[in-house]
Amino acid sequence: MDSQTALDLFRKTGALLDGHFVLTSGLHSPNYFQCARVLQYPWYAEQLCTVIADHFQSAKIDVVASPAVGGIVVGQEVARLLGCRAVFAERVDGRMVLRRGFEFDKGDKVLCVEDVVTTGGSIGEIIDLARTIAEVAGVACIVDRSGGKAEFPLPFFAVLRMNIETYNPADCPLCKRGIPAYKPGSRNLQK
Ligand SMILES: [Zn+2]
């Protein structure tokens, strides 16, 4: 799947919206992206995760590790395609930890998987966690929207790299054109 096909899939499922949005950060943007909206269709999740699984097929991965909550679906599907285990880490008291009886075994080859990489912080913590006992073979995500800021000392693969423009409300060209801004997740239109 090429980048354009992935983008078409995001638009078709409403994972990528075009318009004028107020993001959680308070910044304005001509786009809104919510990866879960494409992943809610298991057949599209399979198509996107196949690109990741194919990329790491020869790496002989033993376990896919992902951060809860967003990474779980992608981690599970990539592991299914690779025929290996999937575990997820959760944030407890500010730290990513394995719970629920999940563990890395000595010598495991681990693939760290996320739905969307923004800063790479959570994945970085999972890499550190896995490396205490296992070997980390790489990092993969559906969308890298870090604009190149997320870097790992490992092979890093993204199905799509996407830069979403943001503006301070005072400088927003869409506001200047009088286009109403929509806050996703709320029913209120912001003036
Ligand atoms: Zn605006």
C-alpha cells in the first residue's frame, strides 16, 4: 500500500477530516486525524498492519509490544500477521509497565508498535523496558506525525508520514476567512 492509498483510506473512514478544527491543544488546524476511526474496521486494520508485518517479516520477531490504549489494536494485528505474541504496556504512576502477566523472555526479539507516533515518548519507554532482558529489532507505526522529531536508535518504519499544519488561533488563516471552527468530540461549534 502506498501513501496515497493509505490517505484515501483515512479520508474514506473519517480518520482524516478536512476543514477547520480546534485541537485538544487549543491550536487550530485544517485537518483532524483520529487513527481509531480507520482501525475500527478490522479489514482496513489488516491492510495497514500487513504493510508493517511485511516490512519486518524477515526479522523473526518473537513478540510485538505496544503502548495502551492506541497501540493495542495495531500490536495485536501485526502479531497475528507475524504469527507471534502481542503484549501491551500501560502507564502506571507515570511509568510504562507490563501488567496482566505479560513479560519479555530472555533473548526475545521485540518489535515495538504504535498507531500514531507524535513524540515517540511512550515507544521509547517500551524500548527501555524490553532491553532490560530482550532484544529490540525495530519500531513501527501506522502514522508518524512527529515531523521527523521522533527518532529511535533502531530501524523505524511508518506506513505513512504525515505533517498536519497547526496555527495559533490569533494567526489562523481559516479564522481570518470567517470559516467556523469545529471542535472534534464536542457538539459545539466555536465562533
Ligand atoms: Zn482558526
